[in-house]
Amino acid sequence: MTVKLETLLDRSEKNMGSGIHPIVKESALEMVKRAYQEGIFVQISAGYRSMEEQAKLYGQGRLGYIYDGKNYSDLSKPRVTNAMPGQSYHNYGLAIDYFIVSDDGKNAIWTVDAKWRRVAAIGKSLGFAWGGDWSSFKDYPHLDMTGGLTYSQLKAGTKPRLISKVNGTTPPATQVESEVIVKAPAKDNGNQTIKSIQRTLNSRYHAKIDVDGYYGPHTKKALIKGFQTELNKQYGARINIDGIWGPQTKAASPNVREGAEGNITYILQAALYLEGHNPHGMDGIFGSGTEIALKAFQRANGLSADGIAGENTFAKLFG
């Protein structure tokens, strides 16, 4: 069954948060609508990020990082950003991240292909700047609308004067654009976190999948096999390791919550990331980043957002 537009809009609105600029929000939702009309199913994965949330991200992997009198140092997690609080347009509600979803809306697709770039083109027609156009580090999921203001100006309280282009028209895709983007992406263009997940599945569970940085059926099957392997090893579940989600695997699924550590927590983190909800760490430790990502996933899929991954949550992740 094809995912409904209302589902994508609802998920996107929730993921953008209450601090998003109203024109950025309006434009992002319009982008989702216009892409849907072209048969492209896109979802907003992030929007407003508070200074405290930015401090928490910046503190990962750093010793003694203090912000506003509070220690945000967390050496149990790897570094994920060089942006301190106030150095990200997300902190001012002026940036969003997006990804493509499968036709049924259940799987995130990270391939930067014709569809991905078409969404970026729609976003740019609505006034966004695209991270894929940056000359140095390219941030393909990123779109922002800054009104030409710098971080210093925004931090000083200057308000951006944004103009909505929602009532305008979307330019058609050009032939030149199509010629450039229909080519298969080079192998090193894949998502680096997905590559890390694939390497872990290969080394830990002998999955023998391609390390290409793209999430597809082979990676999902390998992740389920890893989950089944851990259920048998840790809980004596005695289920077939076939990579197929079924009633036996569901019934054997444990409750995973904050404080949990180990391979099942890693698999949960990987599954959340692959579904577009970044736990900001693939360390096998259930901390605040995993809890935030899990609750967001649960809300987006109509589950009770209790921050506990049980059989129903795993069913949504793997089913």
C-alpha cells in the first residue's frame, strides 16, 4: 500500500519541532506535497534543535565540555559534529534535513539519485539553499533558509526576513539535470554511517553484504539475521536465522530501554538510523540520543512513545 501524503506531512511536522520558523515549516511541507505529486515520497527528519540539544551533540567524544554552566561531556559516544551551540542554522529554526522513503513509507532510502536531487530542486524553487551544492563538505539531506544572516547576527537577535514562495510554481526538471543524475552514483558517495553498519554486520554476523552505504533489502535482511542471532545467543530463543521477520522473532523480542548495553542495543540504533531517526551514536549503549530517536520513531509510526523498544516497535522496524 502506498504511503499517504497525510502520513508524510504528519511525520515531517512532528520531526521539525515547535521552534521551526513558520515560513521554513510551510515551505518544507509544500516541498513534501509537490514531491508527492511527482511520485516521490519524502520526509523531513529534523528541524529545530535547541542550544541544549546542540550542546549535547557537541559534547559527544569531548572531555570537559561546559555550556551554560552544565557539563555536556560524553566520552561514551563518538564525535558527530563540530558545530557548537549557535553555530547551526537548526538552532534558529531555519534548517531542515530530509530523506526519501520507500513507496510504503516503511524504509528510509539514502541513495542520492535522481529523486533525491529532484526534491532538492523543488526545495530550492521554494527558497531553500541545498547542502549538496556546498563546495567543500556536501550535506545532501540539508536545506536551509537563512535570509542571508550569519550565525553572529542570528545570535545577536537579528530576525531573518523570509518570503514565502509557496504560491509560486515548481520549475520542471531539465534535461541537463536528468543526464547528470541518472548515472549510478560512485561507490564512495554512499552514506558513511550505513557503510559502518554494513561492515559491522559483515564482521559480527558474516553477512557478506556489499559495503556501499545504501540501505536496501540485503542490509535489512542482514540486520534481522543479526537480531535473530542475538535472540538465540542471549535468550535461547531457538528461532531460524533466516532474516525474515515473523511471529517467532516478534514473540522473542525483548524490551530494550535506557541503560541497556550490547549488540541488541546496537542493532536497535542501526535500525533507527536506517529508518531516518538518528540516535547520534552507534555504540551499543542506550543513552539519551537513542531514547530521543526511538520516541520520534514511535510517534511517527503510531506507537506509544514510551522510549522502550518492545515487540511492536521491532515489528515496525523490521516488518
